[in-house]
Amino acid sequence: EKGGYDYFMLKEIAEQPKAVADTLLGRIDLAGNLCLDEVRIPASVLREVSKVVIVACGTAYHAGMIAKYAIEHWTRIPCETELASEFRYRDPILDQRTLVIAISQSGETMDTLMALRHAREQGAKVLAICNTNGSTIPRESDAVLYTHAGPEVAVASTKAFLTQLVACYLVALYLGQVRGTKWGDEILSVIRELSEIATQVEEVLETMEPVRELARTLADKNTVLFLGRHVGFPVALEGALKLKELAYMHAEGFAAGELKHGPIALIEQDVPVVVVVPSPRGRSVLHDKIVSNIQEIRARGARTIVIAERGDETVAPYADHLIEIPATPTLLQPLVATVPLQVFACELATARGNEVDQPRNLAKSVTVE
Ligand code: M6R
């Protein structure tokens, strides 16, 4: 049932283009119309939403962090993303005009369930983004948008994450649509690129051999650091989480702008640092800032592993290892930038002799608080 792969995780990584395409199917057209009738929160309620709060854990939380960038940029509705386990204990401000989005692959994560129960008690509307039909979280929510990743067996979440991102983008665009936002050319072209993004995920998968080779050479390292900015920051956190849970290595993700506020002290000779570089188009100020971060850490001896858009000439001179990804609109980049990090962590785990599908101390769904 592993379909010829050694591990479920490898199978699930390979299934990502299909999972992404299936999650988009029938929900968006090229003219930019969103068809999410299945989301049974009336348009009149969505038009009144004054704040969006996203709650989730682990990898789903990283998807939620990225969703915040998309929701605020596309809809101008204030959005915050919070770890579900922290949410209800700080008495968050919620009312009937708050839309809470609970993201969960399994639909059974207790922390997320308790957060959504708290939100509903306070009168907020809850939309679940979930991969498991009929599970508890969607059953207890006002509405659900299912991701169509298919069953995810490996403990480390891969295809569910990519489809959670797709679902978040769809919800953001849908919110804009029901609220009558007039899409400019920028968003229309993002919508077009989103509907074709599965091809780009496929392209990334076809170029992963050098990433696997690189991972094998790092099997005896103790630490790997990850840097990103904007939506690349949650991608860095996700890369670090994958490495912790699979390779049992010390891995940390940072917002690149924070380097100078402390983490740069961790840089020493030969420490591998993975840097997710934003597109040189779009938010080019951030691009230039991250290029100087790469120069700074390299000058201090770091071994730089740079994930950058194909054809980005400016980073190449500072990259000890360059991993090229296809050009995408800034907000969609996590869909392609995360894939090499999944492959990297999986290969490192294998090289270290770890059990890939069932890492120590972890369970696929965490049904205790
Ligand atoms: O089923 P959920 O999406 O609610 O699970 C949330 C986390 O437990 C999960 O994403 C966890 O972080 C993964 N093992 C990460 O790969």
C-alpha cells in the first residue's frame, strides 16, 4: 500500500501535485470566481466579519501563519494566527463578528478542538479546514472546507500542509469575493497561477536528487538553522519542525530580520543554514535584505543552503548549495518552497537510520491536551 515507495512519507510527498489539484478542483475558475457553496456560512455573515482568528497546531499552525499574510493582503480584514494550545487560556477577544478558522488534518487534535469550542461559546463562527471527513473538528464547527489530500499516514505532515495552504488561499479569496472586493490585475494573475500551481509542485519534485545528496552529507551535523522572511518565515519554521521530528536534530527557524537581534550569535564555522529567498520581483526590498543576510552569515562561516527562484542571479554567488524553485507570486511561494525541505528532512532521517513514518515519541493525531 506504499505504492512502491519505501515510506508513506515519500509516497505522500510525491502525491502533492494531485492533492493540490484535487483541492482546487471545481472551486475556482480562470475568471477568478470562487465556488465554495459548501462553506455553509451565509454570505451575509461573512460580509460582517470584522476579524479572522486562525487556530491550529504544528504544521497546520504554519499553514495558518501563511494564511494571515494572504487574508490581510487580499481582503484587508485583520487576521491573527494563534497556537490552539495557547488560545483559550488567555481569554481572547471574540464576538459574533469574529470568524475563527480551525485548521486540522486529522480533525481530532484536542488542542484545536478545545480552542474552537471556546470560540463558539463566545459566539464566534467557526470554519474548519480539515482533511478527514466526518471527524470531530468539522462536526463541531459551523462550516467546513475539506482539503482533498487523501489519507495521510506518515506522522510528518506533507501533502496535508500543501492542501491546507490551498484551502486558506481559497477562503481568503472567497472572503474577498463575498465582500465585493474588486480584484485588480495582481490578484487575477495570482488566481490564474494558483489554478496551475500543481504543475510547479511537480517540477520541484523532478529536481530533488541534489537535495537528497546534500542531506546525506549533513547526517552527522548537530544543528541546522532556517531563515525566511514574509511567507518564507513560516516556511522556515516548517522546515525546522520537519527536521526535528524526523531527523531528531536541533533545528530552528527564524525570521531573517531577527538575526541581528540574537540568533546570529549561533552562526559558526560550517553550521548549515537554509535560507528561503523571496522572489526578486514583487517584494524586492525583502529580497535584497535577505541577500545581505546571506552575505552576513556566510562571512561568519555558515554553510549556506539557498532556496531561490530559478534565474535569481543575485543569490548564486553566496550560496554554497543552491536549490532552485519555479517562479510564483510571492504569497504562493510556500507551495513550492516547502517541498525541498520535506525531501531534505526525510532523507536526513533515513541517513541517520531513523524510522521515517513513525518518529519516536510522536503520534499521528494528538487527542490529548
Ligand atoms: O491533525 P492536525 O493537523 O490537527 O495535527 C496538527 C499537528 O499535530 C501536526 O501538524 C504535527 O505538527 C505534524 N506531525 C507535523 O509534521
